[in-house]
Amino acid sequence: MDILIQFAYVVSGGLFIFGLKQLGSPATARRGNMVSAIAMLVAIVAALLDQGIVDFQWIVIGFVVGGAIGAGAARMVQMTSMPEMVALFNGFGGMASLLVGWASLAGATETFTLITIVLAILIGGLTFTGSLIAYGKLSETIGSGAVMFRGQQVVNSLIVLGILGSAVMFCIQPENPQWLYMVVGLSLVFGVMAVIPIGGADMPVVISLLNSYSGLAACAAGFAVNNNILIVAGSLVGASGIILTQIMCKAMNRSLSNVLFSGFGSGVQDTTEVEGEIKPIVVEDAFYILEAASSVAIIPGYGMAVAQAQHVVKELCELMEENGAEVNFGIHPVAGRMPGHMNVLLAEADVPYDQLLEMDDINPRMENVDVCIVIGANDVVNPAARENEGSPIYGMPVINVDQARTVFVLKRSMASGFAGIENPLFYKDNTRMLFGDAKESIGGLIREFS
Amino acid sequence: MIPAEVFLTFILMLSIFLGFELIHKVPATLHTPLMSGANAISGITVVGAISLAGTGQQDLANWLGAGAVALASINVVGGYMVTDRMLSMFKKKEG
């Protein structure tokens, strides 16, 4: 029987790999997710056949409670709230691994096993609280700004030392529960400390990294309970999270350590000097320009998610296409609060995915664009990143909207974006500011068209 | 006979490389579904939790295991469902 279970895990691992491969292309992604779910089912059934299980009561209760919460959340969540939901789920995964590590402590004597238990607890714990903080910041239940205080580095170093010390003591004296509690407590505290200094706009990096950790925690738990499938699936997730983290960091031209350890913009003085003046435009005038445009590019940012404007954007897009214009979307990799956030919102509004261009595809076309509409994006379209070495975001790849013939910037007010970086785009000759709520402004344009 | 630790570490190394190979070509448009799909997969911890929650003993390990089953099930069920919901919205331009 045991050998059958082990082979079922092999099958499950194969299906996970195949599912992830299919998840890599839009045409097969849905099937890939299905295959991965089947892999999970195979693994769970195999685990249930284990003859060491004598009582199914608590397993069933756990399944029912967890499954109901998960299903409810998955149905109700709005697409604009995906980042906080993924953050929360990451945290649950981390906590589950912590509990598995802790529970498998009974009877563990080998040092190797003890080390993996400590790792499962440590990574799981910091993933849990880190994700809760990320959730709080993303849902704005706590302030989304970076929290920095004097002596933060010192406090963090002490926590790390404390974790290392108690982890070593735990491996030496596993029978003394005090060290275990220390590791659990300190890793929970460390998760909080690690995420509070990171500001809202850096969330795509944090959320990818926590995603990776939740996988690595599962991996460590796999070592603790001696189970292959946990290791395989956990490390696949770990690798995927690390790749996304890398992509996000590259898109911001910052190193991972810079994102994690320095509150954004601190240290670099913004020396961007702006010339020219702001030229506001009203909806009617904007309409006349749009009506004459034959090529339009729309650049969405987090502001589009906040204003829930994706559906009206799609409507405007259709009207412009009926009017004979070619409309494309340009998506910056870190637009929004998680990787691919804008793509999901626009998909929800029925915008076909082949109309969404990545930054490197839209930039060469920008010179031929008549009107570029920037909706709630700021830093990702800031020309200072290209032109001004004194800007804190100098070197970050941006979408070159200023090269379009006319740029409309939809913005609530002239308040600066994150960290108060000046954006010379707003002062350029070909830029017109359309002030107001993005959803209402676009609604106004739609009324003019129809 | 190869010790289990070596065997498991070997598997770890291979799967990490495999993960990198599989995922580094995923287009940006699928990053969110990839992430929530990966999230669902990280619920694999449930497999480890099952045997711990089913010992029939009313001890701490059993309760911790049961808690882990519940938390990981949130991930598994919620993760796969929400990923499917998202992916069902991705459409190619007709024609």
C-alpha cells in the first residue's frame, strides 16, 4: 500500500509540472490550472490512504471549514482586491507550514529533521505575519506608507540574532519547549518588522517574495515530515515566486535588498526641475482630439483600480474603435499592486489579452500614437526616469508616453504620486491634464461619443 | 543505500531548477493567475497535515495538524477557484 501511495505522489508531481507548463500560455492556462488541481486531488487522496490515519474526524472538519472559507472568498472577491486576497492566502499557506513543522516535532530526534522543522516554523511564521501586514497595507486597513523609525536596523539585527540563537538551542535541546516558543514568537515578529518599512508602491515585489516564501515553507515542512510531494510542489512555488520577484525588481531598476531594506526614495534627493506649465483640458475638448485620432494608446495604473474604471475604459475603447481608431493598452510590469494586476482588471472588463501590450512592445510604437491616455499611472510614465539623473527613479524603465503626439493624463489633482516624485510629464507641451475622478471623466467622454 | 536526507535534497535541487525553467517564460499578462495558481499549489502542505491530524490522539500535534489542514484547505480551494475565475475572463480578440 505504501508503495502505491508513493507512486501516486510521483503522478501528482508530474501533473503539477505539466499544469504549470500549461499555465504559461494564455490559450492553455485554464486547462493548466485544472491539471494542477487534479494533481492536488491525487496527492490528497493518496495522503488519506495512509494507514497511520485512524481518525478522519478532524481531517474532515478541517477540510470543510477551510474549503468553505476558501470557496466563499474566491467567489466574492472583487478583481480590484486580488492583491490583498493573494497576500492573505500566502499567509495562510505559511501558517499551515508552521503548524505542520510544529506538529511533526513529536518523535523527531535527528538533527537534520530538527533543522528542517525550525526552517518550516521560521519561514512559515514570517510569511504569515508578513502577509498579514501586506494585506493590511493593500486593503488600506493600515496605512500603506513605509514605516521607518530610528534604530530599526538595530532592532531587526537583534531579532535575527535572537532567531539564530534560539534555533541553534532548539536543535541542541529539542525537549525544552522554551526554545521552540522563542523561534515561533520571533519569526512572527520578524515578519511584521520585515514588511512595515516597505511602501505601497513596492508591494508587487513583496507579494511575489511572500509567494515564494509560502512555497519554501511548504518545502521545509516536506523535509520535516519526509514527504516528496511537498518538496516538489513547494519548490516549484518557491521558484515561481523568486522569478516574479526578479521581474518586478528589474522593472523598477532596483535590487531586492534596496526594496526590502530602504524605504523608497530615502537618501536620494529629488532634484528634478520642472519647466513649463500645467495645461488642463475639459472633457469636450478632449473628445474633439480623440475623435480625430486614428491611433490611441491607453496606459492604466493603480488609479484605474482605485476608481474601478476598467469597465468604462473598455466602453470608451469600443467607441473609439467604431470611430475607426486603433486602440492598444500599454501595461508596465509594476503597474498596480501585484504582478499582472492591470491585465486581470482589463480581462474582467472583456478587453482581449492580445490588445494588452507589454512595455517593450508599446514603446517603439509610441511615436506613431496620436493620443496616449494615462489613467491613474504616475511613476511608470515619468520621463525623469529616462532624462534626469537626479531623480530617485532614474534608470527605471518607463513607458515613453511623452513621445506620443498628445498625452492626456487623467488624475484626481496635482498631488504628487508615491514618495512625492516630481513628474515632468505633466508640464510637457504635448500634455493635457484631465482632472477629476477617472471613472467620471471617461464617462463624460463616452457621453460625448454617443 | 542513499540516506533519505540526500535523496530529498536531490529532489529539492532538481525541482527548483525545473521551476525556474517552467516559469521564466510566462507572459506578463498571466502573472496574477500564475501567482494565485502557485498559491493554491503551496497548499500542498495539506498533504503533510493530513497524517498529523488523523492520529486519533487528543494531543497537541493532532490539534496543530487539524489547524494546518483547515488553513491549507483555504489555500487549495480558494486558490484554484479564484485562478479559474480569473482565467475564464481572459479572452483572445475574436476574428
